[in-house]
Amino acid sequence: MEFRDEQPMQHDIGKRTFFVADVEPLDVDGVRTVEVGTALWLVAFIALLPFYGRLEESGNEWWLWTCLAGVGLGLFGLEYCRRRRKARTERASSSVE
């Protein structure tokens, strides 16, 4: 089956029938999603800072460092998504010309 051919609207796999929705995929670059996720990790880190002593006593100090790792990884992800968005925009503008 070629991609140009008419695509089936349902697939019968075993005893189940799966229907294919006739919609276009979203053009999402993920920047806002990563920004929100990173901000939530930062808020959690700041919210846990006043409880550092309690966390240390109970052996749950790792909660704080998990939040900090989430912020750090989120910053890397944010840079990756921004570069990806920029590359996609440049590719789209060069194909139009």
C-alpha cells in the first residue's frame, strides 16, 4: 500500500476493531510544555526549601534534589525544543522560497 493510496478507516486486529480518525496531526514544538514543566519543578523546589531540616531528618532529602534535577533537565530540554523550533521554521521558510 502506497501512502498516496486511500487509507483504511478501520483496522481489524484480532477480535478488536480500531477506527482511524480523519484529522491532521498537531504542529506542536513542545516549547511551552517544557517551560511549564520546568516551572513546576522550580516551584516544587522552592516550596520544599523551608522543610529542608525535616526532609533531612526523615531521609527524604532526595525530594529536594529530584526537583532540582527536574529544573536542570528541563532547562536542557527547553534549549533543545527552542533549537528544534528554530530549525523547523528555517526549513519551512527555505522551502517556500
